Amino acid sequence: MEINRTKIIATVGPSCSTPEMLQSLVDQGVNCFRVNLSHGTTEDKKYYFNMIQSISLSSGGRPAILGDLAGPKIRVSGLANSYELNEGDLVTISNEEMGDNVIPVSKGVKFQKVDAGAQILINDGRIALEVVKHVSNSTLECKTITSGIVENRKGVNFPGVALDVPSLTEQDEQDLELALKHGADWLALSFVQSPHDYDLVRSRVRDIGYAVPIMAKIEKWEAVQNMDGIIDAFDAVMVARGDLGVELPLERVPLIQKKVIEKSTKAGKPVVIATQILDSMTKRPVPTRAEVSDIANAILDGADALMVTGETAMGEFPEKVIEVLNRVIEETESAINYQDHYIARGKRHLNTAQAISHAACSVAYDQNIKILITMTHSGSTARMVSRYRPAAQIIAMTPIEEICRQLSIVWGITPFVVKEYNSSDEIQNVANGILLREEILNEGQKYVITGGVPVGMPGTTNYLSVFKLA
């Protein structure tokens, strides 16, 4: 049973708004569906959540759902008529003032500090302004550098301007509750600026009565500056290359992506690469060579998952998009020597759990064992083994359905829900049952198994055995 190790997350939208289409995408390899909470009515959002929950996996259960919160995206807001800015024109950016030559932006934003030469970018950088005067915390006077048409609701980025914005907007608060109550297995927080953003969202999630993991989207220059702390604080990270490429010079994005992947995988945190993965396939049935190279490099660098957005949500060829992704993943992974990965990452052990996880990978390699099973209640054992990128296939077994779905976006893990077990004596029988049912191994073949004893206590990875399937 050979399965691609790099996972696929697909965004739902008008182009994949039927159960039949979603089922087809799952059958082709989609592991998780993203609901973009920036768009649509409350009823639209509920419809997508409910539809995903109606889809079945061949292994049982349903696909994972990622609820992606809009975050404090700053937009042109309240502009009655679009108008043209020409190079050299003076214009005011404000969330208080109105009138001629004023571009009104989202309320509740404070411009705290402005670096010399700071620019303001509108509509993904198509229009560029330079700040010439910091009038107040709500108003900036600017000069037009790159001309264009200013339109209402277009995004505005402020690289070089320190902003005071809420981590969660009023809309986010509503969407957060909606997502949790309609089955979100992961939450993504847009425009993260610091590790403290995690604490705020985690407390809101806890207040509503849930414990889903939270993913930080790296798409602001502040997030790049606070990268280490954000990776340490959040449960996973996403490199959201769209806004990141506006906030920072485009040529910096590839190296930032590589650095985030390296730091996240070493920390055992899942990392997702998103935006323009196969952008050309929104309108045409074949990708560009550059897109295929981009995907392959993300896989070679060690990304856990690749996320397509408009390609499946709005594009004309959603099924072909997933087909291409699968082919590139399969071809690229076939060329990777995973032995090098686990040796490189096993040079330093910080605790018993990491040492046991690395030892499980070593035993599997030394004895040429193809299957490595992790028994987990919290998912931590499986994520720790994944961190070492072993050559063996990782099978995660958990009695908790939510944990099973959360693990479906983590590199190399094939998760299964198993019946509740209460002691280490039951582990072999539980594992044998899944291996035989799914025809993963034949009788007499060996597998490595790791987990925690006593059973059910998170963070106690201390158990390692080799069994023969019988």
C-alpha cells in the first residue's frame, strides 16, 4: 500500500460545490478541504462544512476540514466611486477622514510607527504609494509611485508601517464559532504578527468548548521577524505566499519559504505551502513547467502539505489540478533518499520521546521494515515520528476520530481510527486487526510499533517493539 507522503489540501468553492465533485477529489488524493471564511454568507459557509462532512473516505470516516479565518485584512472600505491615481499624485490614506483625495480603509487600524520610505500597496501591489507624512494614528499622507485604478474592497498592505490591529475581528469571532460547531478539525489564523496571537485564539476556542489545533499563516513582515516564536507557539504554520509576496520583496519569498519549512519540520510542526501552486490551471488544463518545479522543490524541502486555493474553488479543472499534484508528488518522492533525512535529524535528542521516535525509524531501516505504527491518543507520537521523515510508511492508530482527521495533513502519516484500548497488552492485537483489514502487510511480515505507556497519557512516548503480523 504505497501512498504519497506529501498531503494535499483543496479549497472548496463554486467549482467544487457538489458532493460528487468532492468525492472525486478525495478519491484522487485530497486529504483535507479548506473552507475560506473570508468569502460567502453564513449559509454558504454552513453548506460547505455540511457537504464535506457527508463525504466518505475508503478507510472510514470523513476528510479533514481546515477553517481559514479571514483575519484583520485591511481593505479599501467605503469608497463610493473608483478613481485613477497617476504617478506623483498626492493622496491620503485614512480610516477616519473622508473626502476628495482620500482613500478610506478598514476601521479599527492604528498606524503606530512609520519607517522611512515605507510604502503602501493596494490590490496585491498593483498600486504603490510612499508615505510622506505620518499625520496621526489614523491618517497617512502619501505620494503615488505606481499608478492605477483604486477600487472599493481591494486589499491594502502596509510593509514598513507598524500596525495596531486586532488578531481577531468581529467577523472572525463569528466565523470561529461557526467553524468549530460545524466540524472544523484545524483553524488557520490569517495575518499573524506575533506568538501572542496564538494565546488569544486558543482561549476563544477553549471558551467555546473545543480543542482544535491552530495554524499560523506567515504572510506579514512582522511574522517573518517573529518566525521562531510563532513556530514554537502555534500547532502548525502555513506559508501564504500571496500577501507575503506583497509585504516583502518577491525575491525574498523562496528563501523565507525554505527557512519556514526547515524550522517547522525540525520543531515537529506541520508546514503547509499555499498560493499559486498551480495558478495557471485555473484557466487551462495543463500546468507550466515553472509551477511543476515549484511544487517539486517544496516537496524536496520537506513540506507536509500543498494547498490549492482558486485552482479548485473557482477554476475550470479542479480534478485535473489534483491529478497533476498527485503525479508530481509521486515522481518527486520516488527520488528522495529518506535515510539521509532521519540520520540528519537524529543527531540531537532533547527528551525520551524524541529518542524513542528516532530509534523506531532506525530499527525500521536497519531491519528493512516497511511499516512503522504509532499508537497515539493526542497525535504527538505520530507527529514526532513524522519529524524524522523515515523511509518506512507511518501508520497512526488512534481511538479518537478528531485526532485521526488532524493527522491527515501531516507528512507521511496514514491515520486510522481503532477501538479503544486500555493497556499495552492490547496494542499488538489492535495493530494486527488494522494491518490485516487494510491488507497493508502479509502474515509473517514484521512491523515496528511505538507509543506511550501508560496508555492515554499525552507526551509519554516511551514504548518500542517489533512484531510479526500473525
